Amino acid sequence: MGENSSLPLDSTPPLEGIRILDLSRALAGPYATALLSDLGATIIKTESIKGGDSSRSWPPFENEHSLYFDSTNRGKESIAIDFYSPAGRDLLWQLAMSADVVVENFRPGVLATMGLDPEDLRASKPEIIIASVSGFGATGPLSQAPGLDQVAQGMSGLMSVTGPDAENMFRVGVPIVDLVSGINTALAIAAALVGRARTGVGMEVSTSLLETSLGLGAFQAQKYLSTGEVPVPLGNTHAALTPYGVFATSDIPIIIAVGNEKQWRKLGTLLGAPELAERPKYATGKLRHANEAALKVELEELLVHRTANEWLPMLRAAAIPAGPIYNYEQAFADDQVKALGMVETVHRADGSELPLVRGPISVNRVAPRIRKAPPSLGEDTLAVLAGLSLTEDQIAGLVEAGIVLAAPSVQPGLVP
């Protein structure tokens, strides 16, 4: 153990050399491939010549740039192709044959209509991995229905436990199902790559927004399955732990999250009321949960004697999880967020500056770097086609015929 601890850590990204044909659009698929790019994979974002990824037209905007698109397309190369022309389909096939992984989030069966039937792909290249994200899964009466994040949140029960009470049920404030579907997809691809390294054979992996959203139910879903009791929204309190939630101080509210008996006893002592831990009605987590409303009143009567900025260092020093409720301006100004280096500034092809949140996974203690700004449509078409060993004349012919769009990678006079 001592000898191994002195060995240098490998700085090579774990997915370096892996090539991914990314046919996905909107959020779930692009988020998956952004994570894989963070880990070193080469992502060939292959878009329709007719406008590209639909999220390029979604707000919020900075000038002509969609920040929705920019948020999940870091580190990728863009090639724009006429998907439904014979020459375009031939290019798609060549791109697939040059890739380790194909990622798509069309409705089940659409990939085959584009000339990329999974069975044909695997027959020609048995080691290829095909990853799919759909709205409702590959089987069942809704398999061909379109699905978006909030539809899955509503249908899965997730919205039914989110909000202040049973009369007011809310969606999560970000497209959580899309994002976690992307994480699930990235995980499945990583697992398939490991499996391929062992067997030499590729796999088809898939998830759907509905499956992901049901999986997010965790203990709330299990509560219903095991007891028949239907969970309801609890606002900012926890469904299992008490005290856990938002509490008033003398100025602004804070979050206190007590996860075990040791922390509960420490909290009472810190607040100057160690006898709380001895009260019969608060003696166990189950009893505290049953008497949650009364406990919240007692805790806030003690908390209102100090400000949030006074309480938070004291709570953290006592190893009691606690934190503020920030808006995004405050979040990015926080010293801990700054210390993590979560924001990296890159330059788009037109020279404009873009601050981006970096990938959240460090490898061998090294945080990922954003290797390339989100691409303009067709920004890398020429380079990608050259990588397919097409000649300059062949590439020029495809551009002239309108089979591909080749946007300039850098505007004259602008240095990224």
C-alpha cells in the first residue's frame, strides 16, 4: 500500500481514443455526450443541414447564440449533413463505421429509417455500441409517442411529491429527467465499453425519460409499492429525516440537514438546548418525524437569536450539514464554488467569450478541461470529412451539392 501510493497518477483521460457519433439533440443525449467528452471521448455531433439540433433555436439567447444549446455541447465537433439524401446517408454510414459508439434519441425505429438500422450496423461492425434514449421506452402502447421532460415528471409520480402540498404540485426547476437520462446513458455507454474490452463485442444500451423518472422515485416509489401509501409533497421538509429542511434565523432562512443521532445531539447542544435530545417525543428519528411541526417551532425559536452568517460556520464546525439558499449569482460567487474552479471561459468560433460550467467528474484528482467551445452548425464539417479520408475534390463536391454545410471555423479578424 505504501509503495503504490507513491506511484504517479495517469493524466490521460480514460476515454481518450473513443470516437462517438452523436445524433442526439435537445438535452438528454447531448448531456450524455458532453459528459463523455469531459472524460476524453471525441464527439462528432452530427446534425441536420436544416437548422441542426433543435435546441439551437431555444432561449435564453446571447445575441444569436442559444445558451440552452451552449450549456450541454462543450467539447464537440459539428458536422451538418442532409440526412435524407442518398449521399448524406452514405456519409452517415461512413461516420458510424468510423465510430466506437452511436448515440441517438429519436423515437424507436427512426434510426433505421435514416439508413442506420442497428442490426445492419452490428452486422457490419460487431464491436459497435449503440445507445438510445426515447420518451417512453422501446415497447408498450406509448413507445412511438413523443415525450419531453415534464411529461415524464408528471406521468412517473415525480411531480406528485414536489411542491408545498397536495394541491400544488410542481415540476423540478431544471429538466431533471432529461439530465439524469443523460447521466444514465453515459453510464450505460461506459459499461458497454468495459464489456466490449472483455468480449470484443458491442452492445445496444437504452433508457427512456419514463424509466429514468420512475427510477428517481427511490424510497418514495418504494413506500407506495411496499405499503400502498401514496406519498404527497412535503415542501422543503424531508420525507424520512427530521430535522431536515429550511429553518428561519434572525435574518434569512438556512438549510439544516440532520442525518443521524450524533448530529441530532450536537444540534441541541449547539443551540443551547441539549435537553431536546432527551425529550421522549424526539428520542428517535421516527418520533422526531412524527412530531416534525412541533420540533420546527422549537428549533426556530432558538435559531432566531442569530443571523444565518453566524449559524452556518457554527453548524459546519459541529459537523452538522448546513448551507444557505443561493440564487445563481450568489452560488457562483461562493468561495467553495470558486475553489472548485467550476467555471471555465472559452471562445466560440466567432471569437465571442463564453463562460461555461465545466464537467463535474474529476479523474486522478484532475478536473476536466473544456477542450472546445460549443460548435456552430457545421463548424467542423471539413475536418470531420477529411478524417474519413475523403479527397479535397470529394469534399468540395459535397459542399457544392448541398449535401453538407461547412461553416467557417474562425471568422476573419477574430482570434479565439
